Amino acid sequence: MTSLFPVLRAAFLLIAVATTAAAQDLSVITWNIGGAERDAEAVATSAAAMLDEVGPADILILQEVIDSAQVEAVADATGLGHWVISDFSPPEDVTNTPFASLEVAILSATPIVSAAEWDITGPAANGDNFPPRPSSTSVLTEELAIGIGLNTAPARGFLRASVESGPVVCAGHWKSSRGQSCNAEDLGNALQREDQARGLASDALSFVEGGQTVIIGGDFNIRAPGRALRVGTSLQEDCMPTGSCEGVCGAGTLWLR
């Protein structure tokens, strides 16, 4: 880790307010830590080095962790002792590839009083028939049912944690465009991202309307808000096989990885 830029490049923070002084004083970092092919010690070393450079964090939101051991190691290395991990996918020994077992996590310096996740990957309570990944908190992770009318079946939903005397924190990792933004090859993935966004927005709105501050962090696999002209238009039109993003997505590509 040599600079803050890689931490922020593919991971954005959104804050939906009812803003309070407590929320404004929080230091929050979101990071795709790329833990698919790294062990817990390596992931923890990276996290500690990053915080040494950019400063302490009250809340750390991680993408691309694959198991509880990685998150626990990061917690030990950073002092963020309260954490929850999502359980979107079966473990690596079932999927046979870490890239099919990618999860998100939320770590906090103060206790997490409740946690929930939106996971629609299977019929069981935690999305599949395998035991859920354990978290540090004694609070059980609630499984959310969000009635938004899905167009797809996203492999990853979102993780939500309510911090004691603090904000509601949501973590997401949206479907990658795999370098095919703004053309027909990305249509299926783009539809997944839209569903992931709608599900998260629907849940977050209920807290904002109740007067709470919501912090959303993650790897959205799109350009920063305001730079993508396609936002709010029709995917069926935006992803036609033109081979060009000009006039639709702005210059270049939406793909961040």
C-alpha cells in the first residue's frame, strides 16, 4: 500500500442523511481488499498498513473477503473488534474457487447492535444449505425479504449493521461489467447491478425516513456518481451492441477493475 488512491479507486461511500454530529465525526473507510487468493495473515497485514498510512477508522467496510478468519485477523490487527460478515455464497471448499465465494464485511470500533443481510441465492434461510459464516457479534444476522420485483438473481445482495449510538452501515459489492460496459455483453450484469442497487436503496430508505443516518460503502463496479450519463435511463437502450459508450456513459468505460 503506497497511497490512499487504491483504497478509494473502486470503492465508494454514500451517506444518506439525517446527519448528526456523531455521524459527522466518524472516520469511515471502504476497501476492496482483494482477499480471494490471500490468507488471513496477508489480508490483515494489508489492512493494518493501510490504516497506518491514512489514519485510524471507526468503521471499515471490506469487499472480497472469503471467510470469517480473514475478517477476524483484520479485527485483531486494527483494533476494530466488532464485526459481521455476509454469507452470500457457499464456502470455497464447495465452490472450488474463491472467486465464487466473495463476501463483504463491516468492522466497527464500537459494538454492533444488530445485523441483517439480503441474500436471494437460494431457498434456505441463509441463501444456501451450508452453515452461515460466523461473525464476532452475538447478535444474529437477520435475513431480509425485500419485495422489489427482481429482473435477475444477483449473486450478492448487501450486508447491513447498526452501530451502537451511531449510523446504519451497509456494505455491497455489485456485479462486475468484466470490461464490457455500455454494450450488449454487459446487459445481464448491468441488470444485476440495477437489482442490487434497488434492493439496497429500498432498505436504506426506510431508515432515512425514520430519521437515521445511513452510510453505504462498497465496490459498485460503476463510475463515480455524476460521471455516468446512463444513470436513470433504460438498460435495454444503454446496452445495445454499439461498441461505444459515447453519448451514453460518458468518455471511457464504467468498468473500474
